[in-house]
Amino acid sequence: MAEHTNQEPIIICEGVNKWYGEFHALRDVTIRVRRGEVVVICGPSGSGKSTFIRTINRLEEHQRGTIIVDGIEMTNDIRNIDAIRRETGMVFQQFNLFPHLTVMQNITLAPIWVRKKTRKESEAKAKELLERVGIVEQAQKFPGQLSGGQQQRVAIARALAMEPRIMLFDEPTSALDPEMVKEVLDVMKELARGGMTMLCVTHEMGFAREVADRIVFMDRGQIMEEGTPEQIFTAPQHERTKLFLSQIL
Amino acid sequence: MTTESAHARPTNPAMVIWDWLRQNLFNTWYNSIISVLIVALLFQLLSTFLGWLLTTQGWVAVLKNLRLLFVGRYPADQVWRIELVVAMIALLVGLSGGVWKGIVRNLATGFGLILSVLGLLAFTFPNDGLNPFITPPIFLLGSAALVALGVWGGSRLAEAARIPLLISWVLLYPIAILIIRGGVGLPIVETNLWGGLLLTMILSSSGIILSFPLGVLLALGRRSNLPIIKGFCVAYIELIRGVPLVTVLFMAQLMLPLFLPDQVRIDSVLRAMVAVTLFSAAYLAENVRGGLQSLPRGQTEAARALGLNPVQTTLLITLPQALRAVIPVLVGQFISLFKDTSLVVIVGLIDLLGIARTIYSQAEWKDFTGGVWRETLLVVALIYWIFSFTMSRTSKKIEEKMSVGYR
């Protein structure tokens, strides 16, 4: 995948720290993600990987350190936060579709209200995206009428409708029945091949091996090890990484 | 069809009933005795009640006081103004029924039917001769016709009429109050003359219409991050919820004038309206807050991650879902508000229930054997029931409709 990535970093995290009360959730997390790079973050539960990915669009606030996304520094200024959120799409473990809106309305909501596009324009774009994720025929249904895999694909389309430069995936397949995992991963692979910058928290090691440019292994709020899939899978350096991989592979 | 023989049903309906009776009411000797006793008791009660219902002469008290019952002491030569308001409502209900179909049309049909039945009954009513042009039957049947006309017109206009209709509904309340109260060319009818069903409807509809936005704002305020707003909302809600409605009414009627300068006189109906609204808003706020809290956190997170600002997130995502979730509770609250308006009697306003008391204590019925209070109260109860039942059925229908495709 390295051919379409260039060296310019789009996400810069320097010494990011976060505490929940006494609990030190993130310890000096430092990472640079280049434009077009696909980074998979893995690690045992409670290792802070979801917390970390959520600090990038400020769903979690970090207390120390710097986060710069696409040249915008994350501060308490609501304008900066909103600017960063417009550049980043997020896909959640629990889909978090809006149950009172149809699939079409779910996707067009943010383009209309945030990007101030016309309804017509947004609907055309939404149709295109639904075609891309393979469920254009469900556009007028409500999320509750779709299967988990379909819902997650709608959620991806919804995030893409804002034309983000970065996509954050927070365990996108963990809440799915096994037979639906593939359909979601296929969409994500296609997205990765299209040159999207992606940060994925996932346990899908097959996916990581196939599309990731880099794998980051986290434990107890720290980045323990990072490298290409090749390095991580064949020659992990750290004891903790070896143990983790032996347990899930 | 293979299981048919195993669960074969007798085809004779009489047999089905007989079997059911045998299995459920006469399966043991003591059950048989209990069944017979209960049937005898029910028969006794029902026959006495029906006998009274059909033979009593007391209905004449209600019939002679229909105007009092519906509009209180509102001057007879001005009653056409209330009829005008009812006609406007009839037309709007009809149009809405035609445009939105479904539940709204059922409501319109029900409203039209009630008006028609009352209209037909009205031919037998004694005419007080004050309103020679618009007699009750003409007015009631005319309104029913307006409902029908509205449904017909509404279904022809369809989509195009939605926005104008919504605007008309919003404007209806102030216009109706203006017509009923007068001013701007119409002689003013002081609110102390308002009474009966008119007063009950005005108090409860004001309570519902005004407490809804206020309650939603209080609920949002209570969840606010700003300490002053949050503190104010919490204090308000807890204070109001901590006292009975009667206290709030008394405060509004008796205490308020003490604090205000002598020149400022606030009308007593207005004061009751304010009291009912403020009281209801506190409860509504807690119900709406319950709805907001029942939403998973992911909803707000997804909205914020998409770049929607807090106001958009509330208006487009959380509030619509929260309100849907609490519709049954809200309707329940509106029903109790509607009935609670009868408490205004204690601050000297004469609502539907108050009028009933006025009617059955009239000197005319002094010598009437047994009095006429049963008949009067029964009619009043029936009126309360029709409104409450309509509200509760409608809420049930809305719930059913919204559960489709919605988890």
C-alpha cells in the first residue's frame, strides 16, 4: 500500500496523556500518520486504543500533549474542534445510526446542516455512496430494519458523505455476527485502496495483514511497539506483543 | 392442516360458548356458586342503573342549562363568537385529517361524528330563543359539515397545504383567545363570565400548549453544563414538584396581588392559566429529561463526530428521539392536567365541574325528588371521559405507528 502514501503527516500526536480520575488511560502517546496511510491499532481490552482514537476528534479530551490534525491544532476552541470533526469521519462499534431517520436522511443530515449543501446534491452523493457500499436499495428504510452488517455499511457511508480526509474506525466489526464481518471489511479494504487515511482499532488480524501500512500495538495506555505487518506478525520485539498475538492468532 | 385433527374445533358457535362457560365458570361446584352469585349481583346493579337512567326526569336540568354547561355565564348574544371558534377548529381538524390522513383523519372523523350526534340531539333541546339565526342544531351540524368539507378539501390539496395548515394551527390559539375575549372591534367579555366547558378547555389547552415548550426548555436547561442555568432549572423543577397544584393556584390568586402594585391587576383566569402552565411545565420537564437520559450516549457522539454543533445535535438528534420515547407519558400527563383544571373551583373560577354544582343547586330543582345532581354529574363525567379517552387512544395509535421500523 506504500505506493500512494507520501511522507507528509496528516495526524501528529505528541506526548498525549489522559487520566480518568486517578486512572492513567493514555501515557505519552506519540504517533505520526502520513496522508493515505492505513494504521491498525491493536492491543488487549483496556489498553487505551479506543480512548486514543477518540481523542483525535475530541470525543475524549486529552489533558496533556499536542494533537494536530491536518494542520489544525486540537485546543479547547470549539471552532478548532468543529473544523477537525469536519475533516474526520468516525465509525463506531455500535454503529450509532440515528434510529428516527431513514438511511437516506442519516447520510444527508450532516452534509445539509454542516456543509450547507442542497438536499438534491446531498441525496445524489448519498446514492453514490450507498451504491459503493452495496445497499442502495435500502435507502428509504429505517436503520432498525437492516441487519448489523448493513447498518455498519450505512454508518461508513454516513461518515464518507462529509468527504473526510481521515477515517477513524473504533472496532467496527466487534458487534457484528461473524457472517457479516466480511461485508464490512470489504468496504473498508476498498476504502484503503482508494487512498483514504485510516486509523482502525480492530482485532481483525487478517484485515491488518492485508491492508495495513503499519500496526501499532498498545498496552496499558502506551504504544509498546509499531511496525509493518510483516515485522509485527513475524518478528514481534516485545514480550507483551508476542503474548497478545499468540492469544488471538 | 395435518394438526387439524388434533386440535379440532367444534364448528357450532353455541358449542364453543357452552364449552367456554363449562371450562371457565362452572368447572367446580364452588365456582358454579360464585358465578351464579356474581351474575345475579351484576344483573341487580345493571338493571337498577339502567332503570334509573331511562326513567329519571332529572335530565331536564341538564337540558335547560346546556348553555351554562358549555360556556358558563358568557353572554348569550355573544355566544356566536364561541361557535365561530368551534367552526374554525372544525374546519382545521377536517383539513388536517384530509392532508395527513391516518390518525389525524380518524380524529377528524370522530370529531365530526360527535358534532353530528350532538346536532341531531339538539333538535330536541329547548331553544332559549336568544340566537334565532344560529340554533344549536344548525351550528353543530354545520360544524360537522365543515369537518367533512375540510377532509374533502384537505385530501385534494394534499402536500401543498401542510405548511399553511401548521401556521394556521399556531395562529389558532391567539386568534381564538382574541375572539372569545374581544377587543379590536368586538365587545370585551370579561373572563369572570367564562365558565363551564369553555373555561376547562381554555385552561387545559393553554396549559398543554404553553407548558410544552417551557417544559422542554427546563429539561434541556437541567442537563446544561452552565451552572447558573442548571441551578435555576433544578430549583424551579424541584420547588414546583414539591407543592400541590392547589398551592400554586392559591399563590397565583391570593399572594401575587400582594406583591404587585395596586394599579397592576392581573385577570384571575390568566393567573390560573399561568399557575397551571408553570405547574405542568415542571412535571413535563422531568418526563422529557427521562426521555433524554434513555438515549444511548452513542447518539450524541455520532452527531458530534459528524460535526453537528450542540444546538443541531439537540434539535435534530436527541430531542426528537426523546420526545418520541415519552409520548405515552406526556399524553398521560396532559390527561391529568385536563382533569386537574377542575381544581380552579377553589379559587373561585367556575369550570365544567363547578358549573355542574351550580346547576344542581339551582332553586328550581329544590323540590325535585332525589335532586338532579346524579344526572348533571354523569353528563359532566361523560364529557371529561370523551376527551380523556380520545387523548389516550390517540397516544396509543401514535405509539403503534411509530414502533414500525423503529427499534
